[in-house]
Amino acid sequence: MKQITLSQAIEGFILDKQAASKSAHTIRNYRTTFSKVTLWLQSTQPDEPDPAFESLSRRDWVRFMAWVQSDFVSDPPGVARREQKRLSQKTLLNIHTDLSAFYTWATSPGIELAPTHILRTIERPEADLPVIETFTREQVRDMLKACKESRVWQNTEGTTNERPTADRDQLIILLLLSTGIRASELCDIRFRDVDMSQRTITVAGKGRGQGKKQRVIHFGKSTGRALWRYLSPRLKTLKPDEVIFTVGAEEAPRPMTRDVLWKLIHRLGERAGVEANPHKFRHTFATNYLRNGGDLLTLQALLGHTALEMVKRYAKIVAADCAREHEKADPVDNWKL
């Protein structure tokens, strides 16, 4: 069999993942990782920037991982010039994970482009766990208020305009908080997925096609009322396959995407003076679920986590809460016995 180049192997891997209905977000992440590999090869061996895939050794990949950690700097996105920065430990771990998936594919039966899974012999970078940030009640209330009116316009002496998407945006905030749903999952909700009488939504979960992990999530009465208020003008015309959350003109609506949702929540947060993103609502739901008596295994099922490790991180926050509350309420200390 003729040796194929690294770039050919990469394209084969990407095509297989697209055929397996991996999300556009996942495919984009793979391409970002491989673009760094290409840049490394161009800078370190310009005479052979696209070597035969099988010729790459463990030493080559160790050198690459060392390069992205010590030599590579990224240009932050945006128009304004910002200081270049090193990759975070989490990004380095993601790169190792992407390359490991690449070699899992390359050594699989029927593909067999590599004799061994080299990445399994290279130690994974240790990523510092991100701080779990949550919203306060007041912050969520301020964001709900920010949904109703536009920014104050300077040339109209402090007047505001009512936002036409107020009902939609308030519902998005309530659903994110009431269910802990992921951003991509919320964007994928279709009319057929909603059961108003049971106050449940069937969620596709991570992955697409055969890889998706379907589950049922629940929402409260107040969120149910907001959902009915948002859907009621369209109930007679909505088809089962139509997505619930859309953007654009009423006569030509488009499905809301994950990126659009992140930008929307960020803008609402700015209006409310809050640093906000959709995932912060997920953290807020999880910690409050445990604070109000929920158990870890049920929370794991509601969030759609395959492993219990992430859920245990929320439990540590709640345990710290209990320690602080006990310190304030301890009768021996308060009674000065």
C-alpha cells in the first residue's frame, strides 16, 4: 500500500468524523489542532512540511507537544490588538485528546494507517480545573430585566425601546437555569421534544446521529408559563420538526446557533453588569440542585454526564457551603459556652 502523507491522513480522519455526524464544533476543534501541527512542521522542517504519516515517531509527537507548550503563542481574536499569549493547560490537554482520537482512528480495523497508538505512550498534560462560577439571584433578575428593554440611546435623552425578542430571551435564561441544559442542546430543541403537560423536554445530548445520548430533562412551573407565552403565537403553525429558538425576521426565521446564543447571553450580561455565558447557568443549576437536597446520581443523569467526576466537583462546593454555614450557626460558639 502506498504511503499517504500526514495531510491526507488528517483529511481522511475529518471525513470519517463528518460521516459519523460529529458536530461542527467538534470538527472545528480538530481542524484547529491540526493547523498547529502544520505550523509546527513548516517551522521546524520546511523542506518536508507534509511527511509520510507512518514516518512520524513518538519522538516527533513529543517534540510537537513540547513546542505548543513552550514556543507557540496565539493571537487573541478581535479587531483590537491584544497581547499574544501561551496556550492554557486545558487547551494543551484538548490538543493531546484530539491527537489521541486521530491515532485511535488510524490504528482501527480497516484503516490501519499506523502500527501503534503512539499518543497513548505520551503523558497527557495536566489541566488545572477551571473555577466553577455561578450566578446570584440578583444577577439573574437583572439579566431578566435586561431582556425587556434595549440600551439607553444618548441622543434620545435616556429613553429605551422595548425589545421584540424579550419573551424569547427571558425563556432562554429560565430554561438554562431551570434545567442545566447545554447551549447546543437548547438550540436543538424542536417542538416535538416538548411535553407541556409533564413539563419535560427530550434532549438529544452530546454527539449526533448514532453517537447522541438522549435524555429527559424537567422544568418548573414558572419556566413552563414562560415557554407557553413564547410559543402561544406560533402553536397553530409550528410543525413537530421545527426548532423552537430562532433568529431573524418572522417571515424567514433561522435556527439559533450555539455561537449566536453565547453572544446573546454575553450581551444581556453586559446590560445587566454581569459576566455571563450559557455554561455559567449550568453551574448555577447544578450547585443549587445539590443545595436544595438533590442527589449526585440524579444530577449526573439530568446533566447528561457520562462520568461522576464533574458532578463531584459541584458536591465539593456545597460541602464548603455547609462548613461556612456551620461556622456561623454553631450553637456552642454563638452561645459562648
